[in-house]
Amino acid sequence: MKRFLILMISLLIVFKITNAQQRNLNFFLEKAKITSPLIQKNKNDTKIIELDLKQTERILKNPEINLESNVLFAPIITHTNNTNRLDITSAGADNYSGYDLGITNGGQYQAFVSLKQPLLGSMNYKVYSQKSDISHKQNATTMTIHEIEQLVGYQYILCLKSKAQLKNAEIVQKQLDEQLSIMKKLVEQAVYKQSDLMLLQIERQNLELSNKSFEDDYKNNMYDLNLLCGIKDSAEVDIQYLNLQLKPESLSDSQFLASYKLDSLGIIADQSISELKYKPQLSAFANAGLNAVNVPTFNRLGFSAGLTFSLNLYDGNQRKLEKEKSSMNINTLQFEKNHFITQREINKDKIKSQLKSLDERRLILENQLSQYDKLYKVYENELSQGLVSVMDFKNLLKDITTKKQDYLLQEMEKQLLVNSYNYWNY
């Protein structure tokens, strides 16, 4: 019955592993790009930039047509022949109370269609078009995607770390189970004491507790990865190992540095737009309809047309102040750019140094693990013959477990460093 139960549990574990969904880093990156609110916002902002430019083009190039109406009553009270009389629209009076007739002429009655057409809009539109082009490039999703790739890659490597620790612990536990099986027979033959068997059983429980901890870490890290990528699926997942490599130096400018250049161009474009109000403004206008100062009649229908011209001569030197503000903003950007270049190079050099140190330590660990494997085989043989202390074997097993965990941690640390280097090397 016991053997049957063990067989069923083993089959369930194998079934669980083989049926777990296999996913790699690209799967999670694609999901993150689809569900990212930042990328969606960038796409919508790009559409808004296009709509803003279209709106500006309509304002600068297309005529504006309005329907206008206005009615103003300015009655007076005339004093003629010792009588007072309300006069809604006076043709003329000498003795009266009310507004001066020269101002009101009895009132105002308007109802007409007006048209205003800018004549220099095409020239001004070029400046807005250049600003829109810069905004398009500033709002590109390239940098946002790069940030997402770095974050998702980092979390994915943490998941791999938990998975590797769990797998290593399971291998050690399997080795210990094999020795426990041998130990039980040796205890029955009085080669070892019962207390020796109990020591190994306690160590086996410690390993089982560690396995549970690694398993929980893996699940929690997977939840965090799904959270980053907007994945609601909680099914069992088997993530694939990856081997990130350092990306070579780009021959073109860094995308980070390109963003500083675009910000500078944006400031210059804003300055050019503010300069437009100091250029000549010329528009044509026309209206047709009713426009009268007395009670209207149909013979007061007509039309008018003309030109409006304006040119700013003085506004308290605001133009000069705007130029100084733009110059200061560009100086600030240049300072930030130079500071970023220094930080970028320092970080890249630091990561390269850390990677070199990791490679050196890895070689030492590999040699140690090779020696431990040889020593384990010696201890395994001597244990089966009752020639080695159980406590010594237990300590050896613990040392091997620690060294293997250190090796795995270094491997994952290397992947994290490469991920970080590729981020700065963008």
C-alpha cells in the first residue's frame, strides 16, 4: 500500500511538471507591451498631437464664419410743449432726457453673417508643424518599451533564481533520501545507531522546509511578474532559462541622449511659436446682413469688407525675457545631459568590473564543487560500509548545498547585471 501511494504521488508530480505551461521571456514582454497603460497613453497622446496640429491648421488657414446679432435700445424722454413723451428711436430732439443721440443714434440693430480669413497662416503653420514633429518623436513608445523590458527582465530573472534554488534543493533532497534508505538497512544490521538515522531524518526535514520556502518564493515572484505584465492567469507555469549577453556598443547615438536633443529642439520650437506674435498679422474680413441704428427696414440690408493689420511694437520687453528663459532651459538640459553621460559611463564600467569579478569567483566555485563531488562519492562509499561519521556526512551535505546555492546565485546575479548593462547601453 505504501509503495502504491509513493508511486501515485510520483506520477502526479511528473504529470504536473509535464503539463505546466512553458513560457519564455518574450511571452511576458509581449504581454506587458499589450497591457501597459503607459504605452496606451503614448499612443493616445500621439493621436492628440495629430489632432492639435489639424486644429491649428484650421485656425491658421481656414476662414472663420459666424452668425452675429445685436439689438440695442436707447430710448429718450422728450420734453416738447410742456409734455413728456417716451421716444424709442428719435429722429432728432432738442430737449430730452437720455443718452446723447450722437452716441446711440436711437439704438443699434444688427443681424449678419461675418467671415474672417487669415492671410499669413501658411507661414505660421510651418512653425507649428515643426513643433508637432518634435512632439511626435518625444512621445515615441521606444523609451517606454525599453523601460518595460528592463523591469520585466529583472523580475523574470528573480523567478528563474527561485526556480533554480528549488531545483537544486530537490536534487540534494533526493540524494539524502537515497542515503536514508541505505542508512535504515545499516541500522538494522547494527552498523549505525538509531540516533544516526534520526540525525539524517532531521536534516531531511530541514531540506523539506527549505524547499517549501523556495517554492513559495517562486510563486510570489511569478505573481509579481504576472502583475507587471497584466496576466490574470494563475495556472502552473514552467519558465524557460535564458542566457542574456552584453549588447555591443551602438554606433549611433544613445536613445537616452537623443531624448535630451529632442527636449532642446522642443524648447527652440516653443520659442519660435512665441515669436509669431511679433510678426505682422494680416486678415481679410467681410460681413453681410442687417446693420442699422434706427428701427430697421429692408433697405438697410448690405455688406462690408476690409483688411485688418497688426504689428506689435512694444510689450515691455517680454520677447527678450522669453528668449532668456529658453536659453536657461537649454543650459539646464545640457547640464543634465552631461551629468547623465558621466553616470552612464560609470555604471557601465562598474557593471563590467562586477561581471569580471563574478567570472573569477565562478571559476573558484566550479573547482570547489568538483572537489566536493569527488568527496561526496568517497563519503557515500564509506557511509555504506559504516566507515564515516554521520555528523561528518551531514556537514558535508550542508556544505555542498550551500556551495551550489552560491553558484546559482552568482549565475542569476550575472543575468541581472547583464540586464542592467543593456539598459544603460541603450
